[in-house]
Amino acid sequence: MTDSLRSSSNDTLAPASWLQQSPAEMVDAFRNFRWKRSATDLQSALASDDAAALASLFRKQWKSLGPCKAKRKQAAWRSHAELLRTQLKTTLVETHPEIVTPWADLLDRAVTDSVEVSRNGEAAALATTAAAVADQFARTPLLMVDCAPEDQLVAALQAIAAVDVLLLSGGHLPDETLLALQWGLLRDATTLQQLGDWPDADDEAAASRKRLLGELSCLLGSVFTDLSGMRDLSRLGRSMLASELDAVTDSDGTPHGRMLNVFPQLLATFARHATICEQTEQKFLPGKSEERYRQLLERGCALTDDSGQLALSTCSPEQWIPVLQTAVGMLPDWKKQAWARSTLASLPGNDEAASKAADKRGFAEEESAATHTEWGEVTCLRNNWYPGSDRLAVLHGRADMQLELNVLSTPMLRGVWKTQIQMDNQPVSLSDNWAVMCWHNVDSCDYLELQQRIDGLILERQLLLSRNDHLAVLIDTVKTEADTPLSLQWTLPLTDGWRARPANGERHLVFQKPGPLRVLPLALPQERVHKADGELTADDQAIHASISGQRAICLPVMFDWSPERRGKFCHWNRLTVTEERRVLTPQETFASRIRIGKHQWMLLRNLQHSGKPRAVLGQHVTPETLFADFHRTGEVDKLLEVHYGEE
């Protein structure tokens, strides 16, 4: 690999300034490439030593590939350039401003319609900007020995930008500028051809580099059809992209949790590649990778709320929305997919086509909008695909996991779920290893159960989101074999604007704005006149909950934001649970009945397993966890049942 890089770098280096060469020297530089014998027009231009004729030939080739009068083709190439421009401006402008800023400015000008360039006198400004960028590009090899991954990434992005400039504005560039960009791209294509496949990446910077080199290989292999070996280069690029897609996604397309902060860049690479393949009539990805990419798009939509915020990610909607809209909109049958229609229609600034498709076909979709990957350490509980959906998401690859709760698509909780445990008055340190014990994805609810075992202590965490009732339940259970004092504290981070007030004489919290929403501490007595072994409070930044006890403690907190139940009477109380006529202790089980307006639920959480059925509210039950809806008719609808040993 090193020898290939040295060879390609040394044999095809440009002079100190490409633009200072004579026309004959420019033409001579193109003779070093391996052209196909079938490229007779090109061979004639090279033989004539006529730089103007050579530039005219290249200009015609770019014009045949680039935007024409067809609106769809124009929009496709402009989307390609805009995705690249956004990536340059949002990810690399701070670290490489001297390189990124001129290219971003050039792409801004290139995206402008050719007619507007002529009418507004922008051609001269475009040519001036392009000349400086082209001269620098011709003197910068794509890959140098011992080059840092981020520098190689920037070089690859420059090459992709050069293609966009030639496609969109080649007709407005002076001959010497066009030849400089052309020569630099041919040099990079030759380098990639000599390099071959890139080794597996061991970190995200190296992985990003490999994805971009795969994209660039496909791009150059598709546009330089007169150059020998370009078909193999395209095939190699597709293989690299497919390999990286497989490395960062689960079998259902869900991205690994570590990828969420760079999801826009990841998806932009594949969306640009899809544009090139569509316009040049090339195969997109090999084998089953195309279906994996389609699944990735669906999971990306499931992780996106109505504001365009990607769950569990630091990227902004401004970074994410254009990429998602472009990628989903390029699916040939997106109008037939309910998840695609609903997502595009609900995003800010949705286009007319998305709205019409949504209005015509509706949002009916049998497939769940929830997402879960144990391998990727990401779970997103979501009640439906409709705008205004509820979402509860966690990134469970760390001790204090990342948590988000959206109620009617309004963010309420967002940030780190801090957990503090003490055993025998000594703090217990949690590990980053959460074992997934149970995942339910059924018509009534989505449910996740996680567990940690630390030095004789067991922590079990349960998350439930109702599909129909606009409620969620968070539960932590801490158990130990010894009769030891235990305490548990939560800090749940609030988003801006949420303000709570305690209910009069009661322990639950009421949020009015942007609410309405209630938070119920089910393990504590409702009335404050009764002594409690815990507390539920809130400030402007977070909700704080705590519980203490001996040997086994359970902290269940219920969130209710149903508009139908707004302002309705609210009551909850602990229930008596028996086993063979013996009343069980709080260390053995927890049960509560919750009433809000006309609705009633029961929550049962058995803390110790005896293998015998237990009785509560006239029901004989065996599950470890039960969440049931009690109808006024006396009928019991078991929304969730989790049995011992169930996975």
C-alpha cells in the first residue's frame, strides 16, 4: 500500500502552480494517464497539443453528465452539491477553514442556476473563486503517506466538490481552471485505482475516511468512462460502502449508538452516492446492502421527531433535515411507504409532494415505529408514525444512560439519566455494561428491561411506553441478598420551558407548560401527611426522585400527558399482594392502582420469585411484571406481562 501511494503521489504531482504552465505543458500532463483506445476524440485532442480543444472536449463531457432541461435531473445534481456544502460547513469549517471556506463559497456559486449566473454577472466572480481553488487542488494529492485520517477526509471532500463544480458550472470556467480540476480528479482516480481496498477502520475518523473514499471511487469510476480500469474502481467503491454500512448498522438497519452524532454525515455519503448512481445508471450497492440501506432510512425516520431532531444525537435539525429529506425522497417508491410519507410530511418546511402523498394515502402502517438494537445499544420506544407521536429513547451503552422523552412530539426529558445507588451507606459505581433482559414490541405498548449486577447487588431498569394512552412508566428495582440498607436517587433532565408545581398536599408533580403533564411517584403515599421513604421534586433543570429501604427497593414513576385526562381527578395507592393467604412484604413485591378520571391501571412488580401464583385485586397472577388496564365493566386488559426467564 505504501509503495503504491508513493508512486502515485510522486509520478503525478503538479508543478508549483498549475495556472502558470503553458498550454502545451497542460496538455502533456494528461498524456500520463491510461486512456482507453476507444477514446478517439480524446486521443486526437492530446495529439494536437491544443489545450483549448482539450478543455472544450472535457466541457462537453461534463455537460452531457450534468443538469439538463429536465427539472428532476437539475434538482438531483443540486441536491448532491447542497449535501456536500452542508457537510463542509457544519463539520470541517472550524478545523480546516482555509480549505473548506473557499470550496463552500464555490459550491454556493455553482449551485446558482446557469441562467442566473449569466444575467447577474456572476460568471467573473465564479471564475475568480474557482481559479484559486483549482490551482490549490491540482497541487494537493488525495493521499499522502502517513497522512492523518481527517486530512485525507478533507482531501476526499475536495475531490467530490470538484466534480460538483464541473457538473454545475463547467461551462462558465476558463479553460485553464477546468483543466486544473480535471487533472486533479484524474490523478485521484489513478491513486484510488492503485490503492485498492482500504483496511477495516478501527475508529470513527478512519471509518469516515473509508466511506468517503468508497463514495469517491464510485463517483470517479462513473464519470471517467474513457479512463482504463474505472469500472473496477466503481465496483471497489460499492464494495467499500457496503462493508461500512454493514459495520455500523444492525441486521434491521438500526445504526449503532456511537453513529448517531455523525448520522447526517453517514447518510449524506450514501445519499450522494445514490444520486450519482441514478444519474449515471449505475448499480447502487451490491447484494443485500440495498435493503439494509432502505432499513437504515426507515430507522432514521423512526428516530426523528416532528421538529427534525434526531433522537439521542447532538446534531441539529438544520444538519439532519436536508439529508433525511433528500435520502428518503430519492427512494423510487417512497410514496408507497407509510413511514416515508409520514416523516416527510411532518418535517418543518415539508415539500408539496410529501403533503399530497400523505393526504392521499394516509398514514396507516402495520409495522412498528419503535426501534431496538442490543448490539447497537439504542432503543427508541415510539407509539406510532403519525405527527405528534410519543417517543421514549435511551442510549444504554454507558452507566448513566442518555434519555429522551417526547410527549405529543414535544421534548420533555433530554440528557443524562443520572443514577446514584448506596448500599449499606456506601456508594455503588455502575458499569457501562447494561444487559438487555427483555424487549417487547406489541400492539399495546413498547417495553425494555435492562439489568446490571455489581458486587452482590442487582439493578433492574424497566421502560414502558403506551401505544394508545399517552403515558410512560420508568422503574428501577435494586435488590441484594443481604438485609442491607439501600437507597436510590434519580436525576431526569428537563428541556427548556418545563416548569413543575407540586399538587396541593400531594406528592405528584403537575406541569402546565408546555404540558399538560403529571408525574406520579407510585411507590410513595399520595398525601404528604403520610410518611414516605422517598421524595419527588423538580427544579428548572431536572426531576429528582428517590427511594430507600432494606434488601429490595422499587422506584416506579409514571408520566401521564393525555389531553383527554387533563385536569381530571388523580389518585394512586399501594395494593396488598398475597401468596397462599400470606400478605407479602415490600421487600417481596410492589403493586399499585392508578386512577385518573375514568381510567384505571394496575402495576405489579414482583421483587422475589417463589414460583407460586399471587393474588392482587382479585386477580391470580404469576408474571414478574404486570401492567393492566381495568375497565369500568370489570374487564382486565393486560397491556404487558413479563414472566420470569422471558427474553
